[in-house]
Amino acid sequence: MHKRILFLITGFLIAGIAGYNFKTDPYTNEAVKNGFHNNYKVYAIPLPDSLQLVDEPVPIDQKDVRERIDRELLVNTYWQSNGLLLIKRKNKYFPVIEPILKREGIPDDFKYLAVAESGLQNVTSPSGAKGFWQIMKKTAEELGLEVNDEVDERYHLEKSTVAACQYLKKAKQKYGSWTLSAASYNAGMTKITQELERQKTDNYYDLLLNNETARYVPRIIALKYILEHPKEFGFIFSKDDLYTPYDSYEVAVDSSITDLPGFAKQFKMSYKELKLLNPWLRSDKLTNKNGKTYKIKILKNK
């Protein structure tokens, strides 16, 4: 095989060199360089005259705030592959998140917090935060989520969204500001409270914070702006390109399941399909010692 490939490559090279016109080659370094300079353009992004998170104006007249917003708009616009993935995913997951936010009394803008946290994926951070809302284990348990080797409700989109809402409501009650509530979701209430007191302010935009938290709220604002106006930022797609949710129904289970792959087969599903629909199931069994009722999603077309 290797000798044959070498023979073919050698033949192509000989044939190519014999008939090659170096003077007219459009792929010489000079031609490529000229084409690049003449045709490739990277545009600065014009900032809007005004921006807000929920009903709180963003002071983009402040130089540092303007630069922070500009940075997040540039990064999230020109990381095109990620931008398109976010557009595709929001079509699948926002219909789940939005009604929960509304029911819990949390402004709709906070769905973009989940985008900033995880890119709408069940990811794990270096610090151990998990799920769409990136909740730490201790915080999850304080918010009523079950976390163990078999069940981790941080991966349960509906339940973790309710838990995130509980945190944000508590933060809003403490600070009176949705912007500070968002900042505290990243840094923690203890840290934000300490910095507000130390720096003698009650405004997020007046705080000197570490780089991560300083970027956090501007990232949410930029993602909101881009995802609400994707085609203005050059993202071209059709409805068929967007991801859609699984068509499913729920089965209530109040006993143990010793074999989840076998359980899936009862409903003519693969184990993979069961786990994709129920990522909060973290093992191949469900030892339900307390007779708790779990709702497990099942594919409808199965």
C-alpha cells in the first residue's frame, strides 16, 4: 500500500513539474499574500447607542465598560463556529428555560446567563461546577437538588433552572439589582458583598473586580445582543439548521431500577437514548431506597 501511494505521488510530481508554469501559479506565496491583503477583512463592531440587562441601563459612556462590552462582542462574533452552535442550541433549550424563568419571576434575560455559563451544554468546570447552570455540589444541595453517584440533578435542565432561579431571587432580594445578582452568580454573594463594602459602592459597574467577574456581566450582555440579532452579526442559517428538542413523554418511577439498559429496552430505546434524554441519571442503575418518585423521559416515537 505504501509503495503504491509513493509511486502515485512521485508520478503526480513529475507530471506536475513537467507542465507547471511557475509564473502563472495563483498559489505562489506572493499571490496568496496579495489575495489575502486585497480580500480578507475584519471589521470593528459598532456598539449600539444603548444597552441594558433586564431594566438596568449599561453605562457604555464609561470607557472601561465600553471596552469590556466591545471585547465580548468581538470575541463572540468572530468565534463563528461557537456562535452558530449557540444559535442552534438556543432553539432547542430556550423553550424549556423560558417558561420556568417566567413562572419563577426571573427576568427572561437570565437565559443568557446559562449561555455564558455553559454554552447550553452539560459541562463540568475545573472547580467542579456542573450542568447548564454550573452549580457547585454544596450549592446544589442547599437549593434542594439531589447529588450522588446515581443521580445528579444539576444535569436535570428543568430542576437546575428552578434552583438557579432560587439563587437569583435571593441575590435580588439582597442587592436590589439584577446586575449585581448576575455578578454574584459568578463570584458568590460573600465576595460581592465584601467588595461593595470595601469599595463603598452599590453599583456593579463601579466595582474593581477580578478579570473573570469583570468580564462576566458584559459577556451576558454581549451574548444577549448577538443572539437576539444574529443576522446583523453575519450569522446566516435557515430554520432547518437549528437543533430541536426530542419528542418525549414522562414515566413516573417510584421503585428501584437495577438495570437501566434493560429498562430502556422495555420502551424500545437504546441506553444511549435514555441517557441523552435523562442526563441526570449518572449510573446504569437507580437505587431508589426512599421510594422517591422520579420522572424519566421516554422517546415518543418508540
